Amino acid sequence: MTRLTRFFHNYAEDTLHYHREMGDAFERRVGMRTLYLCHPRLVEHVLTTGSANYVKGGAYRVVRDVLGEGVFVSTGELWSRQRRLLAPELSAAHLEHHMPALREDLELLTQSWNDCASSQGALDLEQTLSEFSLRLLGHSLLHTSESDTAKLGVITSSMDAKLEQSTKRLLSGGLLQPWLPTPGNVRARVAEQKMTRVIAGLISQARRNAQERRLRDQRVQALVDSQPPAPGPEDSQTGYAIHRSECRDRTRALLSSAHHRAVRLALRCESPSAWEDAAPSLGKGCPFGFDRPRPSDEDERGHQQSVVERMLGAPDPRTGLEMSDDQLHALYRSLFFTGHATLALTVTWSLLCLLHAPLVENQLVAEVRRVLAGRLPRLEDIPKLTYTRQVVLETLRMFPPIPAVSREAREAESFMGVSVRAGETITIPLYVLHRHPRFWADPERFNPGRFGPDQPAPDPFAYMPFLQGERSCPASSLAVLIAVACLATIVDRFQLRARNPGPLRASAKICLRPDPAPEVLVRWRPR
Ligand code: HEM
């Protein structure tokens, strides 16, 4: 393979070779001149201390072309508003809310793998995990229904087709104009139309849900306000009656947290008789409905707001305007772009690494069997899966799904012996930093032990699968927990073997993918 073909096939591996020859900072020209920074302290400057001078430029223009001004590429107030609203939803603390969707989707995943195991078949790992992560994103973040899930694949495949064409356009240096009737341009236009249609449907649904929620909340408010001043029950500890205002607050809290199913159903069906049936139960005192059965996971999820509904309910503080359809389109695209392949690839690479590490697999199976013993993970199981987490972290070191990021310098500057020109593209190769021999002992060895509790934490700029700084991944901790749950569920039930064992190979475009993908045989793991 020539240097150039190696670069285009897997620029991450190619950069690793260059780093060995050229050191921690070097320039290369492939199409355009790029400065590569491969030392944690240089990277720290670009991402944190000196970050005001470095923006998402260059390659991100291609992405902007496809995604619009979503959270991934936007800047300034538009970016910070989207990020602020998204962050709580994507935090690890929110895992509890994603758990019902996660368990449901893990169940579906294992069902399809059961079919494969019973027919002694082979699996396309990346494909099945990609379907899993797509379904999960739709269910847990966007609250898509089962029928919508089928359409989500259209978004990601259309996005891939558009990204490919936009990249070609960028590399053509202006020759490949979008209006030219080339097959690639036609494919990209069709892809854009399909993607727009599906997302528009999801947005209308989210707007309808948000409107229904607003009406319901107003009715709840009116109903609660119209209650007679009931003394309420006695507080079990103090013996004092709960005041009416407290009653109301607690009623509201209960209603909004989906505990009072009967009233919720009545509010939703809006028939006068249902209202009449429900109203007395509101007046009977607090705490309403504590003795009622908890609603099902499905019902619980139905009452939480999706990310998009939350965005619709939070108008711009300066203008008072709701997010426009264009902004919502960009939000959907950004979430699918950032969350879909990354999660699927993390679990795919973890399973592929295990094919080559039988001792690690044994230790992992022992832990998973102890904690899960054949059932789906529950929230409280996940912190106990400590070795599984180490396996995920080590996989993210060796095969970071996003192997490099780039920034563009606004102005010229010099720091730590490196000179940067105005407008220059800086590449930060995570793949190289994760294998830097000065920061990692035996970097080419898959060794989850390096993330053990007795080991020192790695340098945060030598290990950053989720990047560092203000543009780092807002879903970092959550994504690791989900990957842990998924890996544990699979390893507990299934044993994978490669049909043609050989070294793991990758290709890197935007993401780092197994290439060629080994054919993997799935069997039930003996108990
Ligand atoms: C293991 C899985 C994941 C990995 C390795 C990962 C990694 C990354 C990295 C490296 C970036 C910075 C990219 C850049 O600056 O070019 C990023 C940004 C981002 N990620 Fe993730 N990610 C993962 C999962 C997710 C998930 C599940 C979501 C949510 C749907 C998500 C949402 C985002 C968003 C919104 C950004 C843009 C942040 C900003 O610019 O402010 N990621 N991710």
C-alpha cells in the first residue's frame, strides 16, 4: 500500500507511523497543509487554555453542509443554548430514565442473536449493533414509537450518502459543483429529500406532543387550583396536617412524575365523565395514589419529555422564540450523527478485542455471571460491572470511534515551541495519543488492567476518547454506562468466534471501523 492509499484508507494508522518518524508536532500536506499535534500538553493548549483561538473549521464545513447548525457544528449562543438543554438529558445521572428503553432494546437485541445462535449462524456485528443503537437513540432521547424506529435507518443511511458526496466536493477543490447532474449529486439530493421528510414527520409529532402536554398541564393546574381547602392527612412524623399549598405542590409533583395514573389517563382522554371520576381522587387528600400500582415502564416513558419537546418548551431567552424547524432538523441530525455509530462501534470493537484476548474474556464472563446471572442489567447492577467497564475503557483507548478531531486557528500564535499560522488546520489524533509510548506502557497490547482501581488515572489529554474542553462529548459517562450494559448482556449469553481469525484491521474516515469486518459466529455460552 502506498503512503497516500494508506492515508485515505486509515489516516489514523498512517498518522501513527508518521508520529514515530516525525515526533510530537509535524506538518503534512494531503490536499491541504495540516499541523498534527501528538503531545498531551500541546493538545491541552488547543482544547482548553488557548481554545478561544481554535474553532471547528475545515472538515467541519462538510459536516455543516449535511447537519446544518446543530449542536455539533454551531457556535456562540446557538451552540451554548442547545448544549445547555441537551446536557442534563445526556448525563450519567439520567441513566435511570433511559433504563426502560435500554432494557427493552437489549431484549430485542438478544432475541435476534438467539435466532442467530439457534441457526448456528454468523453475524454482521457492526450492523446489528448499529440497529440497536439507532433504536435506543430513538426510544430514549426522542421517544419515537416502534413504527418510527423503522424510519430512523433512513436518516443515518441518507446522512452517510450526503457526507460522502460533500467530502468528494470538498476534495474536488470546487470542481464538483452541487448543481452538476453527476450520479453522486443525484444520490445526495435524493438522500436529502428522504432524510428531510422523515425528520419533518418526527418534528410534527414532537410539536403535537408538546402542545398536548401544555394543554394537559393547564388543566392539571386548573383542577388543582379548584380543590377545596382540604386539611390533608397528618404527617406521619410530626402529626401535623399538611397544608393545602403543600398538598397542591405534592399533587403537581405526583402528576408530573407519572405516579397518578388514573388521573393522568382521565386527563388524557378528556371525556367529561372521566374528569368527574378522577376529580374526587384529587380531593381525597395527599399523597394521592401512593397506594396505586406504579405505572409500567412504557407509561412512565410516555410521560417524560423527549429532548426535542424540552427544546420546544424552552424558547430563546433573548428573543422569546421557539426553536425553528431548521434548528430542530439540525438537532435531530446532530444527535444521530454523534450518537449512533460511536456507541455501536464501541461495543463492536469491545467484542472484537475479546476474540483475541481469551484471558480477559474469562475474567469478564466471571464478573458478568456473578452480577447478572442471566437476566437483563438493572440500574443497580451497572456500578458492580467494574471489570466490564475496564474492558470498555481499554477498547476506547485502542479503537476510539472518533480517531481524530481538527480545529482551525483564527490567528497565528506560538506556544511550547510550535508555530501556528492564521487559518491553519490542526489535527489532534486521539488514536496516536492513545498509543503514545511515553504515556502508555506496551501500548499495542489490549490490557483492561491499566484501568483497574489500583492504577493511576491516565493523563486526561493522553486518553480522551470523548475529547476534553468545552466541545467534549456531553454524553461521555452515559455512553460508557450504556456500552457496559450492552457488552455485559451479550457476553453473559453469547460466545463469539471469528470464522477466519486474523489481526484486527480498521479503516478510518470520520469513524474508525473494522475493515475488513471479520465474520463472527454466535453460539450460546454454556452455563
Ligand atoms: C462511546 C460513544 C461516543 C464517543 C466515543 C463519542 C465521542 C465524541 C467526541 C470525540 C466528540 C468531539 C468531536 C469533535 O469535536 O469533533 C463528541 C461530541 C459530541 N457527542 Fe459524542 N461520543 C459518543 C457517544 C455520544 C452519544 C451517545 C451522544 C448523544 C446522542 C453524543 C453526543 C455528542 C454531541 C452532541 C457532541 C458535540 C458536542 C459539542 O460540540 O458541544 N455522543 N463525541
